[in-house]
Amino acid sequence: MTTATASAAVAEAAGARALKPRRRPPAARRQRAALGILRWVTIALFLVATLLPFLYMLLLSVRPIESLLRNPSQILPSLDELTLETYRDVLAPVADGGQGFLTFLGNSAIVAISSVVLALLIAIPGAYAISRLPFIGRRQVSALFLATYLFPAIIIAIPLFVMFTRIGLRGSLAGLVIVYLAQTVPVAIYMIRNYFQTVPESVEEAGLMDGLSRLGVLRRITLPLSLPSLMATGLFVFMIAWNEFLFALLFLVDKRPLWTVSLGLSQLSGSIEVPTTVLMAGSVVLTLPIIILFFLTERLLTGGLTAGAEKG
Amino acid sequence: MTATEPDRGRAAQPPSADRPRARRRRTLTQKDARTGLALMSPTLIIVLTVVVLPLIWAVVISFQELTLIQIGTADPFSGFTLENYERVLRSGALWASLATTIGYTIGSVVLVVFLGTVAALVVRRPFRGRTLVRAAFLLPYVAPVVAVTFVWRIMLNPEFGIVNEFGQNVLGWDEPIPFLTQAVAHWKFLGLSIPVPTALLTVIAFEGWRYFPFAFLFIMARLEGMSREPEEAALVDGAGPWQTFRYIVWPQLVPIIGVLAVLRTIWTFNEFDDIFLLTGGAAGTQVASVLVYELLTVQRNVGAASAMSVVLAVLLIVMLGVYVLIMRRRGESL
């Protein structure tokens, strides 16, 4: 920080001098070289900061706990103590002396996949309506969506808790899916709408003229054209649902067989009985699906979220 | 394309046939309006029942004196009282947690925007492996919050965490720093003892680490959309790197940074997961949403919890209103 501002100040002074002769003096060239080095140093620092925690997670997960406690400053485990026992411990069902993460993985997958499917089914028509059809209250709907994000999630948690307890949805995965839908559909509509707007209206009108209904146009013309954005949106919903913690905690905490991976890890990391390295294996199991998905589709996702931001 | 239909109609039919066409037009618009509402209705139903209705109910509860068990069985429209608000506003807990929340929010938003801008600037020019580097920068944001908070807790652990090991063995710290459990440390500097909120700063650092990718993503998109020409012209005119940044790049970034700051402020202000999972609200990190959670689960005081969250929401709306007003006054659009 200090070096950056210092060199920046030097650069400014030099730049001011350089303005007059309209020729790049050696000073400016030297600064550019220095900036080039600084740039690589910064990139390296950022990489260390972002990757180190994940690396640490992975390396701790293949060590027995005794090894960590005996020699905490050693990062790389020695080859003879490498173990996958931690993964067995964390994945095996409770009856076999494990922590039951395999069940949790199944729960998380059910919740995340149903959230994606339902959110897309709900958001696609909504996004189409908002981008193309002049219905009453079209403008107010966007304001409504925005307003819902002003309130802390915990404020709606209280009445939802009561409502869902009443209708028997609280201790179920379905209740969780409904909450995730409410949290993701407005953003999903926004993401898909941005893309629908890039589909030329004339193409759709041609379809209408050829006798397709509005729904037919949506299904036959607009959707196939916006497939990349739909995938990006689906991924976004998947990540939210897979990573969510607060509502899983509020709705499912007393039903261990229904815990999601996030909830399971947070609950077990509070207890002293489960060794840290076993929980690290649990963290890897929780993180890996998301990271794999992310690397497979990084380009799609980053494009989908920031669509429209280029114009500032 | 829109013009084709009326044109064809006019060519094929005499002008006297205008009326039926007008009627057909109107019904098409009406049909579209009806389809629009129908297509929108699943979303509206979900948002209204799962967000709006509970919100309204929470506001109602905040004016009633109820325990967790009474809710739902008690008459929802009776027994209105201001007692919850009185209790919440009078207690020191609200103001203490608000001060913490505001410090936490300002610290994290500034850090997130700063780190995001720096990260976007350093990977701006193409280089080999840039795609991978960019993906790596995004990891903290996409990884599950429970997993990353757990790793941070272990890394910062005073007994066997790698950070304290490194600090003691390499940097020569006298004793391990309890990053997440120490409320205040006293740094000796020039004979002065400066109080430092250790846990709060650690939580802010975590926030910067976890959310800088969000700012990075948007600033990068903006940088990519920028025309290179003004910068090249400046280079020809002999401008230094700092001048180019200060007078050409930065002004183009200001609007997106403004939007990012607003979004991050809203989200950080309401943030619950990160702090709850890192410190549980201990050691001077009890932000408002964690306090609400505690009122709800530990003290089981639903009315006070609701009143507290309503106060928070109102505060946020007032802050945003002031921001919008300032922006309007400056003649900028949001």
C-alpha cells in the first residue's frame, strides 16, 4: 500500500514533467518497468491469499490428527502418514462410526438440483414477461424484487419458521427449497431478462406471424437462443442452494438425517469429539462439487452475472 | 418488421376496413397483458408468500408482546404495544451492536472495493494463464461459506493454526495471537498503548478476502468494455502510468464502484453467516443480525427480535434514501 502510493506519487510528478517535451523520458520507462514488477508481485500475493486456504484444507484432510498436533508448523504431510481414513470417517454413516456426510451430500444434491429446476421453470416465463409483455404493474415488480433485498434474511426467518411449522414444511427439504426459490428467482429473472433483451424482437415477431403463440415463441425461438444464459443462471442458483446455511440451520437443526453438508459441517465443527482433520475432509467434500462445477463453467458464469455491466 | 403487418393490410384492403383491424390489435395487446401476468404469477406467488407476507407479519409481531410458542395461535391483530421498541431502543445492546455493524460495514466495503480494483487492474493486460488466475481469484466467493470459515478458524487457531506457527517461527512473535477470540489488543508504539479490536479486524479481513472477487468481477467487466484509445492517446502525449489511471481509467470506473459500494453496503449490513460462523458474535463482533439471532434463539424474545430487525431495515432505507438524494443533487443517475 505504502509503496504503491509512493511510486504512484513519483509517477505523477514524473508524468507532469513529461507532459512538456512530448517524449517519453527514461524516468517514465523506469516507472513502467517498476510497475510491471509490482504487477507480478501483486498477482502472486493475490494467488497465495486466495489459494492457500484451499490448499491448507486439502493437505490437512489427508493427515491423521496426531500428526497435526505433534507438528503444526509442517504444511506438507510426510508421505508415510498420508491417509484417506479421514474421508472414510466423514462419509460413513453414523451407524458405522462415521459422520454420515454421504447422506448430507445426498440431501444437498436433492435440495440444490430441485431448486435449480424449479427456479428456472418459474424464472423463465417471468423474465420473458418482464422483457416483452406489457402487463399491469410491470415496473412495480422490479421495485418489489429490489425491496426484498433490503431486509436482513433473519427478519423473515421468524414468521417463516412459524408458518412452515404450522403447515408441516419446517422439518423438510421441500420447505428449504421453497425458501431458496424465493431468494434466487428475482435474481434469476434479472439475469435471464438481460439476455432476452439481446434477442432481436423482430425474430420473435416473425414467429408470431407464422402462427406461433407467445408460449410457442418462447419455447421455440427465445429459449434455444438464450441457452448459455440459462446455464449460467442455473449454476448461480445451484451455488446459492448448495452453500446456504442460515435457513438450513433454522429449519433442520433438530433433524440430523436431513442435514445438508453445510449444516452438517457447521454443527460438527462446534463439537470437540470430531477430529479437525476429519472435518477438513468434510470441508473438501463440501467444497469440491462447487469448485469442479465452477471451473467447468467459469466463462459462462462470469459472463452471465455481469451482463450489461460493461456499459457501466 | 412491425411495420409489415399494417402495410400489407393497407395494400390488400380499402381504408374503410380500419375498424376491425384496430379491434384485433387491441385484443392482441390485451392478450399479451394477460399472458404476461400469467407468466409472472408463479414468481409473484412465491415472493409474496415467502418474502412479503412474512415481512409484514414480522412488522406486526414487533408491535406485540409474544413468546415463540404463542405466535400463530394468538390473534394477529390484537394487543398492540410499543413495549418491544421501547425495550430495544433503551437497551445498550442495540447501540453497541449498531456501532459494531457500522464499523464492520465501512471497513469491509472499503477493503472489498480496494482489493477488487487492484486485482482487476493487475490482470487487465493479457498474459499466459490469465484465465486460470482469474478463476483462482473468484474461488473465495464461490466456495461454501461454512467450509471457508472453518478453514480460516483452523488457520488462525492459536494452538496449531498455521498463521500463528508462521508468526512465531518466522516473524518472531512472542506469543500466539487469538485472532478470533480477543476483543481488544494493546499495541505498544512509541510508548503509547493503542487499543486494537483484534477480532473485529480479523472478521473484516475475512470479509475482504471472501467478497473482493465480487468487486473484481464487475470492475474487470467494466475495464474490458473500455475503449483503449484515450489511454493510447495519453501515452503518446507522454502521460505517466499514474496520470493515465487517475484521469482516464478511474473516472470511468467511478459509476460501477458506486453501484458496488451500495450493493455491498446493503449486504454487509445484513450479513449474518460469516460472523456467526467465525466468532459466533463473541469478542466484540456482535453485529446487529447476530444480536437478532441471539434475541430469537437464546432469549426467545420474538417481539424484541422483530422490533430490532425493523429498526435495522428502517436505518438501511434511510441511509439509501440519503445516498439517492445526494446522487440526484449531483445530477447523476443511479
